[in-house]
Amino acid sequence: MLKLGHPTNIGYTELTAQLTALAKKYSLEIKSIGASLLGRQLWTVRLGQGTKSIYLSGAYHGNEWLTAAVLLHFINAYLEALEKGALFWGVNLAQLSTQVSLWITPMVNPDGVTLVREGLNEIPSQYRSTLWRWNYGNNNFRYWKANIRGVDLNRQFQADWHKAYLNGPKLPAPKYFAGESPESEPESRAVAQFTRKLIPEMVIAYHSQGEVIYWNYKKKAPPTARRIARELSRLSGYTLIGSNPQEAGSGGFKDWFIDHYQRPGFTIEIGRGINPLPLQQFDRIWRQNAPLLAHLGTFFR
Ligand SMILES: [Zn+2]
């Protein structure tokens, strides 16, 4: 039995160590789709060997790293079930894994996550005073969402990016600064380039919080998206929301995906309360998301 340690307390170091351990134990393909500004890898794994792909990603926002813990826990549970030949929340993985591949980037913003978890100590000294200023002179970074250049990675994609820019701060900030241009940051560019190469059937982007699922963008989602959204809601108990009401522009990853490919894309907001969510919520979040995650492939076999 692989020791996951406390499954919820997952920073970049823990993610790297645990993925490495899983790769050693199972035949697991790990690759980096790019590096963050400070050189941390955007680790990405592939579960299954099917020709149809689904792309999952999490921790776009520094103080939402519990989403990476959920995805890591899922990777572990999937591999364990597949090896045992056990049903996985009622799903026959042995069969499904030959039909559908799940590509997963648990942590899109490893620098931001590190800043929230460790503060300025783990950040190279030349960045510290600038970050402190962008954080309004506060040493506590728990509300930080952006990457290390103060760019909000979920306002970086080419879905009404300009609106997101106009409606947000025009300078680096803890959140909502869309950057100087779409995909200006290495993290968002890596995710977009990987998506363009993979052209998945569907994408799922994990955020927190709210226990809701956003499933549409400017009514451009295909008819199948509504059906899948209903299933995801049934499996998780999360509430469906068509478009983000505060669509102050967008720049969001799932919005770009829907707009660009007219394929289903979803943002899932886990947990309730103020980010970073308390670790005690993990069990509830896992119970809600495990069946949802287990069934994703069944929509495309
Ligand atoms: Zn978020």
C-alpha cells in the first residue's frame, strides 16, 4: 500500500515526490508540459491508453491548491483500482482505460501555490520586495491567486481576454490582473499549447470554492455539454451554472476551450468557504468528486 501521507497537504514538493512514487509503483507516464517562471515543472500524467482524451487541470490559483490534492488522490485511486481489477465507483476501468485517456495537470501554478503555503521564504530574494508591494505591503499571502509575476492565470486565455484586461487591475496584483497579453505567462501558455496539441474531447478545470459547476460560455457549448453537465451534477451533488455571472470579460481556460473547439468544458468549484479551504473539507470534497471523476471517460467510450 502506497503511503500518501496526509492526502490533503499537497504543495509542489509533495506533488513531485508523490507522483514520482506512483510512477515507480505503477506504469505511469509523467511528463512536464512546461515550467513556471521560477522553474517548477507543470507535471502531467496520463491515465489509460485510449485514443480519446480528456484533459483535467487544477491549482490555477495559488490559494486553491486543495484542487491539486483532489487530482493527486484521484490518480492514486485510479491506479490502485486498475491494478486490483476492482470496479471504480461502478466503472470497469480495465475496459475504459483502453478506450479513454485522462491527461491530468494537478498544479498549473506551482509558484503561486508555494507563495501561499510558504510565504516569501521560498521565493528568490530578488522577487520579495516587489511581491510584498503587489500584496499591498502584507506578509500574509493566503489570499494570493496569481502567478509570481502577479498575473491571474485564469484570465490569460483567448476568450474575451481584452474585456478581462479592461475590467481588472492594470498592474500585477494578488488576483484578476489578466497580464499584458493573452498567454503571456509560461504557465498559461504551456496549458494552452498542450491543449492545442492534444485537442481533447472535453476539459475539466478545477477551482475552489462554491460546490458549483460552470458548463457554458456565451451559449457556445455543444448540445452534449448540457447532458454531461447534468450527469456531473448528479454524481457530485454540485449545482449547475450556465455562464459565470461575473463574466467581467473572461480569459478563462474552459471558456477559451468551449469557444475555440465547441466541445464540452467545465469549471468545477470544490468546497465551501474562504480559500485556502480548511483541510478538514477534503473528505467531503473527495466523496463528491471521486464518482464524478471516475465516470468522466464513460461519456466518450
Ligand atoms: Zn480559481
